[in-house]
Amino acid sequence: MMARRSDGGGGFVAVFAILFVVGLIIKYIWWIVGAAALVGGIFVVRALVRHAEQRRLEAAERDAELARRAEQQHRWTLRGDTRGVYGPAGAKRPCARCRLRHPTSAGPRRTCLGWRRSHTTPGS
């Protein structure tokens, strides 16, 4: 018995298939480029939407924190606390003796008589 032997006809088919695919690419190159641009555009739009949503959430958090601080300062103002006007960092600490808030800058001062003296020692 004689075995059948392939004489290389498969190589011709492979070359023909490659040429056929290259021809399709050349003929429809603009359709391929358009489809790739469309897919890329979809990914870009999705990324922009995610970024805008993230920025919106961060702005909402900032606004909530600002409203919380404003409400706290409003309550301080209603109680007569200077932190309501100047904020916690700008307010003066109350004097332990008279409970008034003494200014630190020069100028007219409406404070207790003990402001110029040390409040740490009684009877001074």
C-alpha cells in the first residue's frame, strides 16, 4: 500500500487567505479606522463621565462641610462667642478672671481693668 502524500497545496491556500485579508483591509480601511475611532470615543466619554461624577461628589462633600461649619459659627454668633465672627483660629481666648476676650493688637480697648495686669496671681 502506498501512503498518500500532500504536495504542499496548503501553503498556497494560506498565502491566498493572507492576500485576501490584506485586500479587505486595504479596501475597507476607512471603515476600520471609523470603527476604531468610535470605540475609542466611547471609552473617552465613559472616562469623562466618571471624572465628572467624582468631581460632583467631592463638591457635595465640600459643600456639606462648609454648611456644617457655617451652622456651628452661626450658633456661636447667636451665643455671643467671637468664634462665630472670626472663626476658631481668629478668636481670642477668654480671660480666666473676667471672661472677656482681650485684644492683642494696639488700638482702643474695651476690656476689664485686669487686662494690663497678670490674671494669674490673685489680688494683683
